[in-house]
Amino acid sequence: MRVKICGITRPEDGVLAARLGTDAVGLVFHAQSPRSVTVERARAIVAALPPFVTRVGHGASGFNTSCTMDIIGKSNRRRH
């Protein structure tokens, strides 16, 4: 079983989730969500994560994937 924690908004929370054994961290890019992060904040979170934690970007239909693909990778986008 793999575990993903979504809605991470601070680098230290991403690091803690990784330390506790999560396999993936979800970043929300939907502006109306209280868990939404800016591109700058997402970069900081991703930079703090260990290399083998998967990064997943979540956004609503039409969210700007071009600005997030370099942060999370092409295969890890989710639309709702």
C-alpha cells in the first residue's frame, strides 16, 4: 500500500510527512481551496522533500499545468 498526504502548505510539513513514511505529497493549485499554494511556495516544499517522495499536483479543470510541470513532473498532475 502507498500513502499520499494532500494539501501540504509548508516545507516543514512535507518533510515531516516524508519522515513519517508517506510515499507521496500532494500540492493543491486550485485558488479557491484553503490548502492552495503558490508556485513559489510549491517550489520551496518540493525542494525540501527527500528525492524518493513523489510530488503530486492537484488542480481544478483548466488549472495552469505549464507553470507546475517543472515543479512536480509531467506524470503527477491530477484534475478534479
